[in-house]
Amino acid sequence: MKTGLVGPADLRGVFAVPPLARASDARRSIDLAQNRSLVARLRKGGLTRFIYGGNAFLYHISLEDYETLLGWLAGFEGDLWTIPSLGPAYGFGLAQARLLRRHRFPCVMALPSNDPRDARGLERGLRELADAAGMPLMLYLKSEDSFGADREEGLDAVARLMESGVGVAIKYAVVRPDPAHDPYLEALLKRVDRARVISGIGERPAVVHLRDARLPGFTTGSGCVAPRLSQSLYEACARGDYDAAEALRRDFLPLEDLRDAWSPSRVLHAAVELAGLARMGPFLPFLSELSPRQLDGLEAAARDLAGKDEARSRGT
């Protein structure tokens, strides 16, 4: 598993953001066997980089389960590498950082906070968390106020974190009606090296972000259902075949539409199981199960996408 410093070359490609399978026991413990099975399927489909964060419900993970998760992720071998997450609360992040310090992950992603914060206060807290964990951070920008209400101060704080090496990558996940028009991303890329910024919202904006903003890679949730298609989309962009990339992107939209409508992480968790890829088990609170009507519609979308992925593996 990769344990060294994260450089620009490491950010070229696709980062899977998988859900986390749980057993149907009283405490909904992490089902390592099913998680191993899902990772093996993704590796077979060409994905080797994994970020465990929002899709894995790490916002609500217990410290006991977090320790179990880190032990499993630290054991990945060969060309696989993993990025766990910490936070978003400062106090819980410190407790997680003490566990992270036992391992040699290349970085840890700082989950975005919606609690009271400002740019300088958040910057100070993230520096302390990185120091406590003994590893740099992937910064997660999910909205223009990720670093507080003052956009310019927030962007400057991000730039300082990156310049100092506390931040080594940015997951850019600000949703736009038209990703080709994004003044906030433009302002960010004037302050930081675009080679350190990956598109963080799945396939929907990926082609625009890689082609127009010249970002080096993207994250995928739906690629956990169709890893070959997701990897093929990246490869098409890398060789400049954007027509092929657009065609592949369209394959993901039915599932992405349902994720946007019913909660991205909740839908992905169910879609992986409905597609027959792994038994994902129950959700953690504070999310509820999908309704039978929703599951019917989701199963059709998930199986259709998985079927297209399987067809690509056969070259048909």
C-alpha cells in the first residue's frame, strides 16, 4: 500500500469513494468480509485508490469502529492505497488522530464541517489535527462557505494550508448547475496548484473538470457499481477523446439522478447491494432505509449500470 508523500502524479486518475458494509447484528458492526469482496471487485475493474468518507457514513462512525476500519485499511497491499477521513468535529477529530498516528496512510481527508467556524479558526484546527495525526490532509471543499462565511478569507486559508504542506490535495465538490461556469473554482485555482485539486462530485461534472479546468482526476461513488466504465471515462479524458468520455458519462446519469434526489450516500449503499456486488447491510442512524418504491426504481438503474460495466469487461 502507498505510504509515502502524495505528489501531483498520484492524483492523476480515479478515486473510488465506497460505501461501508455493515453486518445485521445488534451493533451493526463493520462487515470486513463484504468490504473485502467489494474492494476486490473494484480492483478487478481497474480502481486502486480509495477514499473512505461520506459514502461510508464516517460522519457518524463510533471510535471503536473507526479503529477497526483503520486497521483494515492499513493492511491493503500492492498497488492499492487508501485515504481514511477524520472529523468533522474538532474534539472527535483529535481522538481519531491518535488512532491514525499508529498507521502510515499517505494522508487523511478532513470532512467538511457545518458547525460554527471561520477561516482562521478552521485553519488553526486543521493544522492541529494534522500534527496530532502525524500526516497531511486532503481538504474537502463542499461549498463556498466550507471555510466560513467570508469566501476570500476561506480561499486564502486553503492556500496557506496547501503552501505549508499541511494540505497535500483538495477534493473539490461544490455543486453547480453548470460546472463550466464556476467562479469559485477559478478563484481557487489562482491560489493553488491545479495539479493538487481533484474533481470530487463523481462523473456528472468530471469531463468538464478534467477538460476545461485541467484537473488531474476525479472521485466516484457510482463507479463502485461500474468501475470499468469510470476508469474508461478517465482514460478517454486523458487521451483527449472527450466525445467518448461524454458517452460514458451519460451511462452514469440515471443512477446519479437518483443519488441526487434521495441522498447520494444512502442510494449508493443500496445500489451496490441491488447490483449484486456485495451485501451492504443496514444504514447507520441518522439515515433511514429506502422505501420499496424507491428500491424498485433504484434496482433497475443499478443493474443497468452494472450490466454495462460487465459488457465492457467482455469487450461488447
